[in-house]
Amino acid sequence: MKLFLDTASIDEIREINRWGVLGGVTTNPSLVAKEADDPARVWKEILSEVEGPISLETTELEIEPMYEQGVDLAQMAPNAVVKVPMTPNGLTVGKRLTDEGIKVNVTLVFSPAQAILAAEIGAYIVSPFLGRLDDVAADGMDALRKICGIYEVQGYETNVLAASLRHPMHVVDAALAGADIATMPYSVFTQLVKHPLTDVGLEKFLQDWKSLQKELRKGA
Ligand code: E4P
């Protein structure tokens, strides 16, 4: 399972990219708005920072404007992936872009039925939002498991991207469910690396090492 950052912050992206585990980035209009900067500048910086797929979201709702925006976004860089919403117009535009060889991410997916539609247009990525389902007392992980099961049985090639992840166990369970990609905020990414026993263990190793050095100096 590839690990993506769900952010438009170049500082967060640079920090996680330094770890050598960053497979790609997902952005959405809310995340780009947080940067309070020219969206094109923000997207270009991210596209050149990370080699993997970078999802850039359309904001037009009608077919022609959404299509034109999608083409413009795709032309920004070879690793650009165009996000379209799970709406009838989003599917129409997604299919057209896919047929033209442009990689499409169908976003705002909340059910296995919607995920079947995304696969049928040949989308590159489908994005089920787990956390937002949990927020309304539904079972986001159950939806993800069903989507992964359907894709397996049907032989769909669309990549399942577990989105709207809120904590490390979401990431672990998404991997067990068979998701191809998990996208998460910086806060969840940094929680993945942490374990109290790692900190305690490291401290003890360093103390013992220092004691050894002291002993060796005494004997010299
Ligand atoms: C995915 O592409 C979305 O940007 C994202 O995962 C939404 O997450 P949220 O529910 O935390 O806003």
C-alpha cells in the first residue's frame, strides 16, 4: 500500500518526503484554501517536489467548464491526477478525460455502489472517505472492505485510495483491507512512526553506550 499525504502545505510535504516513504499527495479545495496563496503556484511547487501522483481537484460543476479545468490541471505536469466529484457530471467528465489518457481520481465516494461507477469509467483512482462516514455513525472501514472485495472479484484495475483517515489504526486496517493507497494528514503520518517503547529503548541503548565509552576511557 502506498502512503500519500493529504495536504497542500509544502513544508509538510518536504518533511515527510525526507523520510523516503512518500508515494504521492492528495489536495482538495479546502486544503489549498488553507495555504492562502495562488493555487497554481501551490500545485506547481507540490508537483515538482514529489515524483509520485499528485491529485488536483476540479471546482467547476458543469460538464464543459469541468472538462476544460481538468485538461488545464493535467497539463501542469506529467504526475498530475485530475480529481472529479462523484456526480453525474463528474462521471461524464472523468470518462472523457480517462479516454484521452488523463489520469482521473473520483473523489467524495461514500458507498460501494459509487465505487463501481468510478471503476466503470476507468478511473485511475477511487477515493472512499472513511473518516467522514465514521463522523455520521456509519462504518467507513466496512465500506472500504466491500469496495476492495468488489474490485478483486470484478478484476477492476482502478486503485482504491482510502481517504479521510483520522488515526494510525485507520491506516493499518486500510492496509489489511487491501487498499492500494492510503492518504492521510501530516498529523496521522507523524503518529505512524511513534511508539513509546522505541523512545524508551533508544534512550537505554544510548545510556549503555555512553557508560561503555566512559569505562573504555578509564582503562586507556
Ligand atoms: C482525499 O483526497 C481528501 O482530500 C481527504 O482525505 C478528505 O479528508 P477529511 O475528511 O479529513 O477532510
